[in-house]
Amino acid sequence: MNVVSTHGLSKTYGKTTALRDLDLEVRCGEVFGLLGPNGAGKTTTLRLLIDVIRPTRGSFTLFGEYMSPRLRGRIGYLPGDLVLYDRLTGADYLRFCGALRHHPELGEATRLAKRLDLDLDRPAGELSKGNRQKLGIVQAFGHRPDLVILDEPASGLDPLAQREFHAYLREYVDGGGTVLFSSHVLSEVEQVADRVGILLAGSLVVQDTVSSLKANALRELTFTFGEEVAAATFSGIAGVREVVQTGATEVRCRVAGPVGELVRTAARFSLLNVVSHDPDLEDIFVHYTEERGDGD
């Protein structure tokens, strides 16, 4: 079942296109990471999904339904520009949010705050950036929603808090919840996301599992030989996209898909060493960015 489905979702501001024909699916019980540089359309997408802004064209459904007051109660949201009432303590803020949601029970919020080492008795105005972010995370999950939408959730968190938060995310989805979060931190997306979508200049260029993206991405192999071998030897081999002569006896190849033919060709010479660089999400992201000529 798809928890989030968008159909040609688009948003323009005058002559500026923030989001263009987005077709996105987020499945029940998964962590979906929306990846892209600043200005790619990530925050616009999330704001459309929580009905803070309205699309110029296109539509979306949550849990197979169009947005309604009832559906809002099933969603938790952390904005990228979190604003708190500085005079309210964390506990007061959570009670305030609970009253708005008609969910006064703070048990889950209290438990998560303890896991994140967040003091709920301190006024928000006295909290560091990291602790303010923790409070925002706690309010997003505190009413036990079915879907949580998070805009750059790890921003400002120290490494220990990030690790605890990521562990909590996994427990949450294992319990049947669904998470859609945006990030430009590639390592975070690779670590916690089941699937990922890459947004560039308002367009979704790919959505797939991290493992599938890595399997189909370009990998780099560097061969060292005991004799001179010309780079041209490896040109034309299936899957080889680039060959670079890095020394008289060293050749670097970038290849997509199976590498068997490439390795067999190299083995015809006095092959001394092979170094393989398996692609990570950063390599994949850079590849799509370079293809489109987009950047931060």
C-alpha cells in the first residue's frame, strides 16, 4: 500500500518553478529519503503534502485519500524552520501541541525525549540548536502518528543523538509507521533510508532502493600491471564508460553493470593488483548532478 502518492504535483511562484510534475510513491512501513541540493524542491514537496501550501497543478493522496482534518491527525511533521515559544518549557510546548491535536497523552513523547537526552523542564529559549531540534522531533512523533514527514531532521544533532534518532526511526517503521524525510546529507540517507528519491531543479530524476541504485551505478576499478598496457585496450568493452591512463602500467576504468569481461581482459596481461571502489550514494548523487549540470 502506498501511504503517499503524488500525480504530476507542481508548484510555481510567478515565473519560478519550484516543483515540476512530481510522481512520487512512499510505501507503508518504509523510510523514504528525499535527497537533493538546496533549492531542489524538497521543502516545497513536504509543505505541499501537509497542505501548508497548495499545488499549482497535480494532486496527491495520503493513505489513498485526499487531505482532510481527520488525516492531519495521522501525520507528524517537523519543519526545516522550526519556531518555538521561547518562554514555554519543553513539556509545556508538548502539552500545547497535544491539545491542538486532541491527544493529551505524552507518554511516547516523554520516552523519546529521554532517549534523546532532552530536558523537558527547560524553557525553549534556553535550549541549544541541537536540543531545539530534539524537541521538534519529539513533537512530531509524540502523538504516535502513522506517517511522519521530516524536513532535515538531523540538522544540529550531535553524533550520539543522531545514532539514537536513527535507531528510533527503525523501531518506528518496524512497528508499522512510515517516514518521509528530506536531507542533503548523503551519509544519513544511505544509513537509514529503504528507498530514495533524488530531486534536482524541481524534478525527480530517480526513485529506487539504495541497494538497486548502487548496483546499477558506475564503479571504478584501477588495474596495476607488471608491464605497459595501453588504456585503449579496454575501450569498447561492454559497460565501460571511461578509461584513463594513470601511468604506464596503471589504468583506471569506470564501468556500469557486470565487470567480468573487463577483468578477464585485464587478466590477459601481467596483472599485479586491482583496486575496486564500490559506489556509495554520494557517487550516485554526483553522477546525476553532473548529467543534468545542476549544483547547489
